[in-house]
Amino acid sequence: MDQTSDVMTSYRVTMRRRFALSLAELLAVVAILAVLAAYIVPRVANYYDEAKRNACHANQGDIELQVQLWRRNTDTFPAATLSDIGGNAAYFPDGLPVCPVDGTSYTIDTTTGFVIGHDH
């Protein structure tokens, strides 16, 4: 009975050691994860900035479309600051958008109806 007990104890100790990681293995895993994070994080941040620029271009297109509709309905362009069209819920139900890149308001050229600036 003592011999069986010794074998079982030895087996348990061996099994515990087999599934445990050494400090060197753990450091190797952490180093690999750090290299992967250093590679991935800048790319994710770049996509975030690119998404903001794309949203700015989409806002410009929406504004220019609504300016053309305003011109068709009133025979004039709206104010350069879009103060008259921005308050009209028929054109901008959610309010006049602001640039997601820098948070500034959009302005238009009152002779062409195109958005001025915002060349991100």
C-alpha cells in the first residue's frame, strides 16, 4: 500500500510539473505578445484617423447635395456659414454636421456651392 501511495504521489507531482510553464517560457510568450501589439496598434490607430477623414468627405458630399437642393428650391445659394440651411430640419434633420477630424464648422463658396477647405 505504501508503494502504491508513493507512485500516486510521484505521478501527481509529475503531472503538475508537466502542465506548468517555466519563467523563461512565460517571458517568451509575453515578448511575442509585445511584438505583435507593437505591430498591430499603430495600424489600428491609422484606420481610426482614416475613418475620420472619410467621414469628413461624406459630410462634404451631404452638405453639397443639400446646398444644391436649397438652390433648386430658392434660386439662391445659402449663406457661406450655412446658418440659414442648417436650421432647417428639411435639409439637415440631425443638425448641421461638424468636421470629425478637427471639430470645425463647414463653410461653402456661395458662387459654386462647394465646401471650402477640409482637405484632410
